[in-house]
Amino acid sequence: MKKIGLLCLALVLALGTMGIGHALWSDSLYVEGWIETGYLCWEWTGVSTTDPGPPVGAVMDQNCRPGFAGPPPYYWYSGKDVGYTNAWIVDPHTIELTMVNVYPCYFVAVSVYAHNCGTIPLHFERVIIRSDYGEHILDWIQATRYPTVELDLDGDGFPDIEFSWGNHIGDQYHPCDDSGEISFWIHVMQPAPQGAELTFQIILEAVQYNESIHP
């Protein structure tokens, strides 16, 4: 009887222990907190051209060779004041340019400025040059600083301008960083129509730094 009593006591203790273990494993643990994620934001902050207008007489026109070819100087004052180029910010990612009364060999340089208004680093991934009749995407510029790209702005199938963009694509900017000057050149080509206004847009695209295709 004594052995049976001890065995019953052992079983009761074992079951009690199992009950405590089950109770411990089945309890719920509640944790309160919050996670704040970063956000991506960039914007154009300024744009200017070397030949704004009107009025006529404000700035003398400049000319250049096809393809911005050398030898230096790559552009020079023409001695006349006929055309002009205006630029303005349309929205945080888009700049629009209008070239008025320009002609073959006309040259203008454009300076743009951007800002990282977000909370995470970003890369300026690509630039889109767009008109009503087509677009060109610049998403990787290697050895050459000023590659030449042509664009048809009036839909006649012939290029009206060529431009070269500085090697700024792929640059990384941290929160609150300003890009400094980003410049590109424009040359009006022989097929450009007389007396027309040539209009196109510059669109900046960016991604967070760890999603960039650029090293």
C-alpha cells in the first residue's frame, strides 16, 4: 500500500509539473511599439539658361559646331542676338524649355539644380528628355562626359536639336543634400524649322540607393 501511495503521489506531482509547463507555454506576450520607415523625395530647385529672353538685346547668341566638336572653344558668341531659350520648373520632377527664333548652329547651356527632400539616400537614376514627338532616356553615361543625343521636336522625322548631358547620372545624395550645378548643352541642327518654337521637357527620376542599377 505504501508503494502504491508513493506512486500515486509521483503521478500527481508529474501531472502538476506538466500543467505548469503547459500554462507557461500557452501564455500570450504582448509587445507595443512602432516602426517609422523612410520616404523617398527629390525635386528640382532651380534652372537657368545662358540665353534667356525676351527682350532682344539681353544676351548675345552663341554658336557651336555639330556634335559640339572641337577644337576649343566648343562654343562662342556669334555677334548677333536673334534667338533665346527660357526654362522653368513645371513640377518637382519636370523642367520645360522653350527655344524661340533659334536657327542652325545656335547654342545654349542649361544649368539645373536638384535636392533630396526625403529621409533616405537616393541615386539620380535616369533623365528623360521628352517632346510631343518622342523621347530619349539617359540612364548610364560612361567614359564620355558629353555624349551627343538627337531629338525630333516637330514630328517631321528629322532631328531638330542635339544635346549632351554631364556625367551626373548615378550620383548618390543623402537627405537634405543639394546636387550643385547639373549642366547640359543644346545645339540646334540644320533640319530645325524656321520661325517655330521648340519645346521639350527634362524629367528626373530617382530611386533609393539600394535599388539603383548604378554601383
